[in-house]
Amino acid sequence: MGKRCDWADSGNQALRDYHDQEWGFPTTDERQTYELMILEMMQAGLSWQTVLNKRAAFRKAFKNFDVNQVAKFGQSEYEGLLVNPGIIRNRLKIRAAINNAQLLVSWHQRGESLNRYLWKMVNNQPVIGHYDSLKDVPATSPLSVKISKNLKKKGFRFIGPTIVYSWLQALGILNDHLKSCPSYSQAISAAESLDFDS
């Protein structure tokens, strides 16, 4: 059995569980897509361990990342988030999270899905990395640059190419597990059962 990716092996159990069970494993769940977008935005400039430590508090503060509820957040909810000690209290990131939820509500009303939009960018097939070392894994790609530009044009905020790249990794659209990691082949197998019609 191989060794899990270096970035997860030195962390706590929550980080290892996230790596082993979620990161890089393809999902077609729209709620999860929004949650991971927000968490990746919040992570900018911080460690992923910090975000994971606050994940339960984020879920509570953001109504389990229900876009319909977050989209209705007004000034009082915004100000409440700014003084919530359990989450990352960054004004720009919090504003972006609410703005992006409002945009997604309009997408859903038109029968569109952010998750389907992202998967169409890769023809519904995850992009498999073939990396032997963490230093080989890029921070951005032409795909993340393209998606970042497109989403910004559509009004999404705090969604630069580096954040998008990390988000695509989290969603399993990019499988950047190292080849020596057991999750590498597990994520490939999981992709074979993807269902985009449900």
C-alpha cells in the first residue's frame, strides 16, 4: 500500500480523513460544490488545516451552505458573520460568499447548475494528474484560468485562478493525488460511476 500525499500525512485526523474520503474524489453534488467554493475562497492566504478546523462552524454560520438561505443574507447576517469567532472573518470573502450564492440562485432558477458547468469544461471526465512529487503539482492551469475568467464575467467574486485550481482539485474534477497515493486509483475508480443525469 502506498503513502498518502505529503500535504495530508503530517496533519491531524480531520485532514487525513478529508484527503482519504473527499479531496480528489469526483462529486456531482451542487451543495458540496458551493461549500467547497466558499471554503477554498476562505483558505486563501491560510492553511487548509485552519479551514477544516472551522468547517463545522462555517456550516452552521452559512446554513449548511444552502444557497437559497445564504442568498437572503442581509446586513444583519453579514455583520453577524463578521463577529463570529468560529469562522474566518474577512469582509471581502464573506461578501463574495453571499454574492456568489445570489448568483447561483438565479442559475438554478434557469435550470443551470454550477457543478454541471464545471464538469462540462472537462467533457465530464476528470483530468488525471500523473505526479510523483508534491512539487510537481501546479498551482494554476490553463483550465483554472479559463474558468476564473468566465465566472468573473458572470459576476462571481474572489474566484481567481489559484482558488479555482484548488477548488477543482477538491471537487475531483482534477485528480492530483500523487501516483504513489492509494487515493489516486480510488478516485479514478470513483469517477467511473459518475452520474450527471440525476
